[in-house]
Amino acid sequence: MKLNVGFLASHGGSNFQAIVDAIKSGKLSAVASCVISNNSKAFVRERAEKENIPFYHISGKTHPNPEDHDKAIIDAFKHHDVNIVCLAGYMKKLSDTVLNEFHGRVLNIHPALLPKFGGKGMYGINVHKAVIESGEKTSGVTVHLVDSKYDRGRILAQTKVPVEKDDTPEDLADRVLTAEHQIYWQTLVKIEKGEIQL
Ligand code: GRF
């Protein structure tokens, strides 16, 4: 089945861009259908506009009523025939309504080897600080399904990234992000080929 990917992103969108680039170079035969962000000023907006991919700002400000908010997300994705949702640095928790609508087809990328370093507070630089503080020699990336327990959904793919001596959290974050930019589109290729079943 051809993947029509809908994205949810809150910030820079480098993972969104990596998937778009994989599509443009023919490595992945999916369609990047649209991007939804809760942040109207997110850089991902510029990226989407540059790529001519529809962008929607849907947030608690644009839709104060939670039911309207969820409906706006679902309607936008349905309008674009989205059949798989990729969270790419989306900082808002998805409601059960949205998760149920795309049940088993919502993916997230996490910058560590889940189940370690996941859960509450484990986002952004906090993850890499925690990895370094714990003395781990290896970190990595996880692509997983999102269910209502968040970082606990089925793991679809992982890749390891070394933690180097004297790494700052920022050094580690950069190395992990480079790996993120490969594993997300590669996981979509496997889903498209049926090598990973959702
Ligand atoms: C990535 O580190 C991803 O693992 C996490 O949020 C970050 C998003 O980065 N979920 P970007 O916006 O894709 O550049």
C-alpha cells in the first residue's frame, strides 16, 4: 500500500525534512501529504511551504475546545487521505480520539533506546543529559508505535549510537539526530514493502 504520510511536528522539522528528502530522491515511494503543527512559528512550517506541502496550524489557541481540536486534526488528515501518521518532534500529547482514528498507524521517533530514557520529562536535551549522567556507553534511536501510554508502544526499529567520552548532551544530540535522519524513512520503506507489519 502506498503510504500517505501526515506529519505532526512542533519545532525544526529536520526529521520531516529527512523523510521528504528520501521521497524526493526516490529512496521512499511515499507521499508527504501534509504537516500539522501546534506552533505557528515552527521552522517546520517554512520547510513545508518550501516543499509545497500543505501546512496546518492546529493548537489549543486555534481550537480551545479539545473536541474541535481533535476533529480539526482528523479532518485535515482525512482530507489528504493520510494512512500513516509520523510524529516528528510533536510536543503535545495526542488524545485517544486521534489515536483511535489512526489506530496502530501512528509512529514516533524517540532519541534514545526505549524502553530506557522514555516517559515523562524525557524529551529534547533532557534525554541526552540523562543518558550521559547514567554513564551509558551506547544510546540510539527508536521508532515506535504510539499508543495511549506514549513511549511504550511497539518498537518497530532501533539503531545504536555510541556515547563518546567527554560528550556534552549537545554532542550526543547531534550524533543521535544524524541517525534519526536515516532510520525514520528506512522504517517507512520497510512498512511499505511489508517487511514491518503494522
Ligand atoms: C528529535 O530528536 C526526535 O527524536 C524528537 O524530537 C526531535 C525532533 O527534531 N521526538 P526535529 O524537529 O525533527 O528536528
